[in-house]
Amino acid sequence: MAEESDSRENYEELVKDVSRDRSGLEATLAKKMERVMDYLQLAVVVILVILFGIAVYDLGLELYELIITGQFYDPISLIGILETALLLFLIVEVFRTSVAHLEGLKVLPLVVDVAIIGIVRSIITFRLDDFQTMTDAVLASLAYAIILSVLIASFFIVHRQQRKSPEKHFRKVDN
């Protein structure tokens, strides 16, 4: 009986040692994977900066072309310019969100801002010709209206909370 008890204690001690070693290994692996994710996210930020430069150049070309051809007052052309400008705002907000996340800050206000810009861009470029039936267009319009309403409500809630306690929104996230 004493031998069985010693064997069991040795076994339990061995299991504890293996568990400790595994948790140390898992923690090390988790830290390395987190570092890899940070580098990948940094690469995405660099790509966003490049995309922003390309989009600014494209906007400049579009404006130049519209002025030269005299189509600057054409509503369809102006919608195209607005679409490109809103795309620039989206890139800027996604960039800000990525940088804030890399710095360990809470990003909910920025995410809400990005979502609002995205839905406004979709609403501005909304065309009835893109739908097969009028019912589809009305349903899409209704969906846009609901999404925009929810996002505006979220915007006011998040930003009101942010004004009340800015340190909660612009401090490092506790890990």
C-alpha cells in the first residue's frame, strides 16, 4: 500500500511538472505569436499608407480630368469624386484604428466612426439601377436606414461615454 501511495504521489508530481513546463511553453509561444501578429498588423498599416497615397493621387487625377473635360458640374462625376474622398476617410480611420490597437488602446470609438463612414459611402453611391426590382431597392434602402440609425445611436453613446471618462478610452488595455 505504501508503495502504491508513493507511486501515486510521484505520478501526481510528474503531472504537475509537465503542466508547469507546458504552461511556460504555451506562454512563450503565445508571446511569440502575439509579436508576429504585431508585425503583421504593422505591415497592414504600411500597406494602408501606400493605399492612401495611391488614392490621393487618383483623386487628384479625377479632379484634373473633370476640370479639363468640363464635366466638373456633372452630378454623376461629383458622386465619383465623393466616393473616392470617402474611401480616403475610410483608409485614414482604419489606419488610426490599427495604430491605436498596436499601441494597446481601446478602439471602439474609431470602429464606430469607420462603420459610419462606410455606410454613408454606400448610401451616397446608392443607385436604383443596381437592383433588379423596386422591392429590392426599397429593402436595401430600409436596411441602410436601420444600419445608419443604429450606428448614429452607437456613435452618440460611445462618444458621450468617452467625454465622461476619456482615460477609459485612451489608455492601454489591461491584459
